[in-house]
Amino acid sequence: MPILPLPRTSLASIVCPSTPFLAPRLLRTPAFLASVPSRYSTPHGVRHSSTSTEPQIRKTWSIAKHKRAAVYKNGKDGYREGQREGKWKSAHAERDLLRQQLRDACQAVALKPVLDLYPGLVALGALTSKDTMRIAQALHVRVRNMRLADVGMEDILVFMQRLISDIQSGVLPPHPYAHVHLLGIYKECEKYQEGFAFWQWLVDKDETFTTQAVYGAAIELMAYGGILPPSELEDLFVDALKRFPGTFAEYHLSPNAVVPDRSQPVTMADIPMLLLQGILTARVLAGDWRNAYLALDTALRLFPAQVPKRFFELFMTHRPLSEAYTAFLVACRTGVLFKPSHLTGLMKQIRMGLVNATLRERLTALRAAANATYAYLEAGGTLQPVHVSSFLRFFEVVYPLGRPGEDYVEEDAQIRNTLVTAAHEVVSTLIQAGMPPQTEAFTALIHLSGMFQVPNLLQVCLQDIETARLELGEVHLRIIIEAAGRLRNKEIVQKYWTLLVSNAEKEGKPADYSDWMTLVRACSRGGFTDYFKEQLWEYDHALSNALKLRLTYHAETQERTRGSPKKDMDLAAFDAEMGALRDQVRNIVAVVMCGQPLDLRKTPFYMSLDPRREPLGSLENLRTVYDELSTDPHQPVPPSASPALSPTGIPLDELRFQNWVSVLEMMGEARALDDNDRLPRGDPKKKATVPFGRPALDGLPLDLESLRTMIKNLRSGSFRKVENDFVRIKKFHTADSQPMQASRNPSCDSAVEGLAKSPSLRYYLSLESDHEAPAKLLNNKGREPREPSELSTSQNPPTVQSSADWTELPESTPDTNSSAS
């Protein structure tokens, strides 16, 4: 009987016929080996050899123990390749870490890590163009604040030379704004020749090296260094506009341009403000006040609430006090936040202008200081102790008596009491508003008590200092000793002189020259020079013979008297002015109390030193002329939209009008000073000093027609023809001992004399800045005649020499501004 094959029915299908896959694995019938397809089988049934001629490929994935990366292994060679890839990734990670450390150091303006990390990173080629800009910016910021620098100026200059060398050799990627900062460093350090040489190398490069901003920085450098005359710098300004036209930049930077919508901000992003800043700097330094103010007016028209503070700092530094004061207020009204030192510096300038001022002018100065303080707070500033003490010092210069220690009587005593009471109210109300007690405020009152002979004020302030547990430094102790000497209080002089000497001994040093001069003046004014002689004998071992002779001379010399201010107002007018001052102080106190600015539309500040000065014209007439000059009847009416506001809460259309009026007022001041020949005729960088509080113009306000004519005359500077092609400065090489020279193509600005026949001007219109003239206007060479030699007989091109051979003097004082820092 034949043997039948066993069935292949699975036991699991018998146990669970419907769902055999749910049965235990052991119940399933294992498959025969013959049923497993061979991986060497082929569709044709031919079996290949199990030993392949190609290397057997084994692919496995593993994670390195010491690296967080998957390494793909491919045999022995693949393992080595994975090792190399791991090392490459490790090197990349280390390079990225070092580069990030460099960027962090640039952000923190820490130059020592930058100088240490730079050589290795630049050798690896790990720095980008933005890194170049970061490094140059950090250098520029630190040069402006050398007192905080962790690297010396010599090391900074050496590193900057290497930076420029790497840029020129192509090792370091260029960045235009890095070049702006480098040119700014040359200007700050007064390395004008080196900066000009760098500019000559940049001017022939493409847009990756040179932009309008680089032109602006170069113009500013050459203006400070006197390398080129103002006319050449004006040509360079036009060259930049022709070379980099942008979005009709030449039109928008012209004085007579209009904005599409005066109530909205300008949205164009490529307007060259750094170029405008450069030419404004050149004009201010050259004394060209008209074109300088037109440039400021252009900036305020384009960006009424975003003009960099550098624009205003130039007028505050290089223009007379009346113009500088208005420029500061215009900046505050637009929302520019100055450093605290700007306000104290402006107060000092006002106080220095009161040498021969009358009582009315001194009160005007006091109110001007309060007005400037309020404007600074409205721009977002914080009231500092130095501001309070500077403001209180104005009270003591309002009405001082001629002889130190002389008492006030009758009407003088009433004026004195009003001033002292107002000063004390300023400090008390500020403390009640939330200002913490400050030593500077109390010592300012103490100094005022000595100047005005008020002993009770001295006692009260000393008690307040002890109650508030305020620390007294050397300067504070000297002020107390000097005030006590004026009040002839020997006990207070002895007490605080002992404290001053003991503090000096704790620091391991003797009392210095300033301490002894304070003591000798206090004892001489108080009439107890015997105490000074006792102290001189006691500390004889610590004083030199020269110092002892000088102190003895001052003790025996009578102090000179000074003239009292002319009293040109009665008590009623004086009280009225003090009432207006109290209103200004209330605004300051309100800002300090609430911690935010007030609404300038409700509580504005006036815009000139003297609030009683007549304006150029009525507000209606000024608005009429402004509308005529700032609108184009051929342009469509802009769509209605809600007016944009400035940071100070003023609508932009109203702010543009107010800025325009303020610029006109400053131009009127400048013209009046120019006509009266009261500006210095030497170095234009020296600040002019003019009599305080005098009106700039007579016969104001003007009627509409006279106002229109006057504004036209103020704004119409000398017309200068503009060339179509930008002119490049030719390179030159000079010896160190010879002055710098720059040769340029001849200019066609002025009329050419000796022509065979009078030339006729033909105009053509174009919307493109690089548009060429029609063929009939071209010469036989296929271009416009722009050289005088093509119009008449040949002429030799002129040669321009610098006005001075500048020495290399490093400067550590900060600027102001850049705007680009």
C-alpha cells in the first residue's frame, strides 16, 4: 500500500479554524527549508556562486561614544572616513564657537578678546562681511569712549591698520559700513592723512566697498582735516548722488523738494542720510550757515521724528548760543534723547553768557534752564542729580552782590528772599514727587546759602543731610566749608575741615591743593585767619615750601569785588517772571511724579532763549508760505488716513511745520549775527559768543508779502551748477614732509571767460539720473562738453592744496552720535 504524503494542515487551524493566527506560536507548523526562497536564486533558475567577486558590503550604524553624531561605517575604509568626518565636524564646531565669542565681544565692546580671537579666525576664513562691520563698529565705539577702554589707543590703531590691510588684500570680506566706522576712527584720532589715503583706495571700488554712506564719512573726515576746500566737498557730495542715485535721492535731498503726504512718514529706505550728515558737517565747519540749515531742514522734512542726534549736535557745538539752544529744543521736540551731559553742557554755556547781563537777562537765563530741563524730560530723559545742581546754580548768579559777605537790605533783600524760597521749593517739591534725596541738591542749596547770606538755610540743609544719611565726598565738604566761611561760621568750618583731613588720611594721602585753597578762602572771608595759620603749622611737614608761600599770599590778599547786575526791572516785573518760573517747575515736577512725558500740545515749551522775542510772522502767514513751499499743485491729493504721531505725541504734519518755522528762526538769528559782524573770523570750529538775550531782528512780525520775501532771501543761497557725470578724485603720492595735494578735473561752475561767443544754456528733462543728453547737445566726442578746454582754449587743471599739515594727535573724548555707532 503506497504511503500517502502527510497533510500540511496546521494544528492551529484545527484548534482555531476561524482565527488560526491567534493560536500559540508552538501550535503552528514550521515551514520547510525548501520553501524559503534562496537569496541567490535567479528568475532563470541559475544559481550563482555564493562567493561574490565584489567585496561583501556590510552596513551598520553606530553612535560614537564621545561624539553626538551618527557615523556611517563602510568597512575599514569607511571607518577611517567616519573618523575624518568627525574631526571635520569637531573643527567646524570649534570654529563656530570662536566666531560666536568674537561676535559677543563685539556686542559688549570688549576689545581685548576681539584682538585675541581675530588672527586665528581670519586665518581660517571664518569671518563674514557682517563680522567685519561688527569689529569696526566696536573699535569706533571704544575710541569715542577711551576712558572705558580695556586696550590702549596705540594697540587700537595697530589693529585697525591690520584690519584695513586684510580688507585691501582680500583676506577679510569688505562691508561699506565697516569702512564708514574706520573713516570715523581716523577722524576721531585726527589721522586725517591716513584716512584720506584709505578713502582714495575706496573711491575706485564697486558697491561692495563704497556707498553713499562711505562718501558721507569721507566728506566729514576731509572737512575736519581741511584736506579739500568746501567747494570741492560740495562737488564730492554731488558725485555721490550721481554715482548712487537710489530712489531719486538727488531730488529728495534738494532744499525745495516736497513729500507726497506731509501727515505720514516717508517710507523710502535708501535715502542717504549719512551722506547728508557729511555735507552738513562740512557746511557747519566752513561757516556756511545758510546751506547748513537747508540741509537740516531737508532732514526734518524727510524724517521729522527720526533725525539722528548728530545733526543737532553740530549746531549745538559750532554755532552761537541762541542757535544752539533752539537746535537742542527742536531735537527734544522731535523725540531725540540726548545724553545727560548734553543738558548740563547747555546749561553751562547759558551761565557763561551772563558776564555782563542785566537782572532781566539773568532771569531769562534762569527760565531758559528750566525750559531746557523740561524739554529734556519730554524727550524721554531722566532727571539726574547733576541736572538739579546745575539748575540751582542759576539762582546764585541771578542777583549776586559785589562784595563777598555783604548783606542784602531793603529791595535787594526782597529779591534775595524770593530767589532762596523758590530754590528751596524746587528741591522740596521734587523730593515730594518721588525724587530720592540727593547730596548734590543739598550742597547746591548750601552754596546758595553762602552766596545769599542765609545762615538758616545752611543749618537746615546740614540737618537734612544727616537725617537722610547721605555720604559727603571731597567736593561736598569743600562746598560746606566755603559756604560756612562766607557766613563767618568758624565752628562749621572747623568741623568739616577736620572731617575732610581725616577722610584723606584714611585713603593714605594728605589734603591736596584744592582742600587748602578752600580753607584759606573760607578763613579769609570769615575773618579767622588764625585758624588757617594753626592748621598750616600743624601740617607743615606735609606741605612744600612753594605751596606754603602760595597759601600765605592768598591769606593776606583781599578778594576782588565784582559788579552787581544792572537792575532793569521793578519788583512787580520780577515777581511776574518768578511766577512764570514756578509754572515751568510744576511741569518738571509733574513729569517726575507720573514717570512719563506730558502732552506737548497742552503744555509745550518755547523754542528760543527769550520767550518774549517776536516771531518772524504770524502763525497764519507762516502757514500760508509753508503751504506754498511744501506742496505741489500738480501732485494728486494723498488718500485720507489717520495722521501719524511722533514719539512726543505731535502729528507729523504739524511737527513738520513747527520744525520748518524753527529752522527759519535759527536762520534769522544767523543772518542777524552775520550782518552785525559778531561771529569769529578765524577757525570756524570755535564757538561764537554773543550778547545774551538781544533780539535778532527788528520790525517783527512781518506782513505776508514781506514775510514771503524774507523767507525767499533766507533760503536762496548761492546757486551752483551741477555736473552730469560724477568726478573722481585722482590719486596722488606725497612725501611725509610735503602738504597733501589733490588734483581734480576742472569745474564748469563759474562762467568761462574769453569764449569766442557767449554760450547758450539748453535744458532737457529726464526721470532717470543716468540719462544722457540728446545727440544735438553732444560734442564731436559723443558726450557733453564738461571741460572748459572743450569750449575755448585749453586750460591747465587747477591744483588744490590742504590748508594745514595735520599732526597725529589721539583723542579720547567721545562724540557725539554717530549715528552709525
